Amino acid sequence: MDATPIQSVLFVCMGNICRSPTAEGYFRHHLAQSPLADVIEVDSAGTHSYHIGDPPDRRSMATLARRGVDISGLRARKVSREDFRRFDLVLAMDEVNLQALRALDPGDGGDLQLMLRYGARFEQYREVPDPYYGGQEGFELVCDLLDEATRGLLEHIAASRG
């Protein structure tokens, strides 16, 4: 990553109803408590158009609400080519979506990475698992992973700004 300060972050999963809105919600929550609250632009998107316009999965919303984070106002959208120019950092939840992003990337924009590179506490995970077809424990795990990783991301951004 170059020395240019990160001004904008996009979180990406497949449908933009579970993992990426959870990451956006946690990052906004942590960002609101930092001096960078009015400096960093944040959004989320999906690599597929399955759920465009839909709110986050009700299980994601409920799990986050119990943890004090509200994502009920978010709506799913599909990542666009413009997003690569608009966002300094584009964070995929897993390798499949990272590869999809690389295929879409016009090559003139932000840095593409996996989200969990910022989550040091859960070293056994490289990717955020998709909880959609599983039980509540999957949503709890996703919240644990993304709470940690978004805190780490915010620390990274703050440190890079000096």
C-alpha cells in the first residue's frame, strides 16, 4: 500500500446482505467514536445482483442489534466499475469475491485486499465465512471476526495518517 492516506473504504461480499453490511456497520460504529469520523467515506456492495435494494439479512440485523450496531438502514447494491475509482481500499470478505473484484477492476483505482488481514486475534481465519445457509453460530462468528477486523482497520488507517 502506498503512503496516500485512506479516505474511503468499500466492503464487499457476494450479495451485500450478510458479511459486507456487517463490516460496514461495525466500521461505522467504531469510526463514529474516533477522530476520523467525518473524514472516511464508507460503503458496502456485493459482487452479484441477487439482492439489490434489499435490507440486510434479518439474522445479521438482529445479531448486530444485540451488540449495539444498527444496520437496518442499509440496502444491498452491486459493486460498479466506478467503485474502484471512488474507494481507496476495497475489502473482500473471501477469495471468491476478491477474484470477482479483480476481474471487474479497471486497474486505475483503489487497493484490493481481503478483509481479515486486519483481524489479528483470529489468526486461524483468512476469510470471513458466509453465514447465509447456516445457523445462528455462523452470524455470531461473522460478527466476532468483523468487529475485530474493523477495529484493526481503523487502527491501521489512523496510524497511516500520522
